[in-house]
Amino acid sequence: MLTSLSFIFLGGLAAAALCRKLNLPGLIGMLFTGIVLGPYVLNLFDAKILNISGDLRQLALLIILLKAGFSLNSADLKKVGLPAILLSFVPATCEIAAYTLFAPLLLHINIQEAALMGSVLGAVSPAVVVPRMVQYMEKGLGTNKGIPAMIIAGSSCDDIFVIVLFSCFLSMLQGRSSDFSKLLNVPLAIVLGIIAGIICAYLLHAVFQYLKRRQRSLRNSLKLIIILGLSLLLLAVEKELQGIIAFSGLLAIISMAVTLKQRTQAQLSADLAAKLGKLWLAAELILFVLVGAAVDIKYTLNAGLAAVLLIFLTLIIRTVGVFICLWPSKLLLREKFFCALAYLPKATVQAAIGSVPAACGLACGPIILSVAVLAILITAPLGAFCMDYFSPKLLTLSEGSTQE
């Protein structure tokens, strides 16, 4: 296991550095490190680390979401309003509808199987998107109109909506009754997650203030450990409540960080965000290398050109959905185009659920997994590159900000 970790850190760093030399996003190198060293190519990773891969990826995602929360400005959140709500389900709905329409024609599967495929492919990847939005907030790119905050909020809710749809379509194909009233779980999960996060933030603030009054003030590093521990507990609560009541642990984490930032001194929030940024250096390697390790490259050969065409067709429809969401906003056309680019990447959700239909014994399972793998390999690098390349050109630099 220690050898596997050394491969993740050293191999991931080397590949990321090489990609940056070629003016490509570092995550491309990390993904391909995981693919090459993973169980489907060289098989150099210990089975123990692969068994806990999902938990490690979630821990890494937790770190960047906390950093996003401490970097978000409440004024930016107030600017986004309706477009952020629409972005949480309209682009995914458009993409799922596009798969339902085009997949039977191109891949010769039935409509129900196509809908299931769409629900696997419909989610945007917060792991790819959120770190970049945090960078843009720190640089002041697009913050004058709250664009990074809007994309963080929308992409975080998008995953909940898609996973609920996935469970409905999967039940339908397995012959179980499909209860689409489960879609009511989406707003419930969002509301409960936000409320839980706010409550946790107030409790943390009260504890920190009490200790300060008793002249037992904690160091910021210890406060961060407590916040990380509580965040892990929120994820555990989400897991325990599955099937009982809808609850989003990830939204609770963001909500907790945003509220705690409002309640505490600006210096403390900045210090915590800086410490989380340092943790992210290692967490990013773990996240993207292990996402790559979950990708079975041989399935791309099974997908073929028809699958590539399908992916690009559905992304076009998804882009139309993003523009529909932003229609009531005051964003410029170039800013709307950037938002559409930010909604391209697939990675974490597809790596997590892409293999589930095949594991359930569904006939469409192998082709769904093939398209999911291909979508990760195409859209994660493409989306990351487009965001990195076009952000300075499409987003406005806020007053008083200096772009590095």
C-alpha cells in the first residue's frame, strides 16, 4: 500500500509536470498515470488501496469543497439566484433527453437503456470544475458577476439530481417499480444539507468562541482538523441515511464553510483556506490518479466512433441547456459560453456508477460502461483545457484584482 501511494504521488506529479510543460492541464497527466498504473494496464496498485479508492476520492473532494466554501463570498452567492437553481438540473435533463433520443439510433439499445445511459453520463464533475472555480475566485476572474460561485452551486446540486434519476431508471430496468416521486428527494436533500451545514457552523463558532473566552483558544491548525472531522461525519451521516431520508453531505460541507466564514474573522477564514489549499496539493493527486485507476481502457475499444459521435451530440444539447439557464441573467455572451465550457467535464460520478449496470447483470451494462469511460477520457481533459485556456479571455477581471 505504501508503494502504491508513492506511485500515486511521484508518478502523478511527474506526469502533471510534463503536461504543464506542454501547456496542458496537470489533471490529464494524473488521469493517465492512474490508467497506466491501475489494475487494467500495469496493475501496480495494491488491492488494499483500490478497495478504499472511493473513500479516498471522497476525502479529496471534501477538501476542495471546504476550500471553495471558505473562498466563496456571500455577496457572490446572492448575485447568482435563479440561474444557479436552473443549472442544477436543466443541463443534465437536456443531456439525458439527448441520450434517450440519439443512443437507440447510434448504439442500437432501447429507450429505457438509453435513459439509464444518460443518467450515468449526465452529471458534471465537481472534482474537475470546483478547483478551477476556486482559482478564479482567488484571481478575481468573473467574481464581479458571481460566475464561479454560480457554477460551484449548480454543479454541486447537479450530481444529486442525476444520481436520483439513475436509481429510478436502474430500478425500472431491473423489473422493480420505478417511483419517480423520488425526484422530490432532490430539493429535500439540498435543503437538509444546507440546514445541517448552517447548524454545524453555528455550533463550531460557539465552541471556538467559548474556548477563546476561557483563554483556551485553539490554533488554526487544530480548528481545521475539527472542521475536517465534522465534514467526514456529515458524509457518514449521508451514507447512514440512504434509503431513509434524502440528505446531501457535500452540500452540508459547503454550507458549513460558507456560514463559518461569515461568522468568523476574515483572517481566520483566509488562513483556513490557505491550509486547505496546501492539503489539496496532495488530495488532487489522490483524486485524479484514483479516478484514472477506475477507468478500464479496453472498454473504449468497444465503444467505437458511434459512441464518440453520441458524446459530442449530447454535449451540444447540454450546452443549449446551459444557455437556457443563463437566459434571464445579465451575463455577456462570452461569459455564458464560459459557463457552458465549465459544464463539459465528466469524471467522478461516471467513475463511481459507470460499472453499476454491468455489475447488476443488465445487457446494456458493457456499452454503458464503454461510453462512460470514453466520456471521462474525452471530456475531463477537454473541459479542463478549455477552462484554463479561455478563462482569461472570457471572464472579466474584477477591480483591484491582479491576474498572475
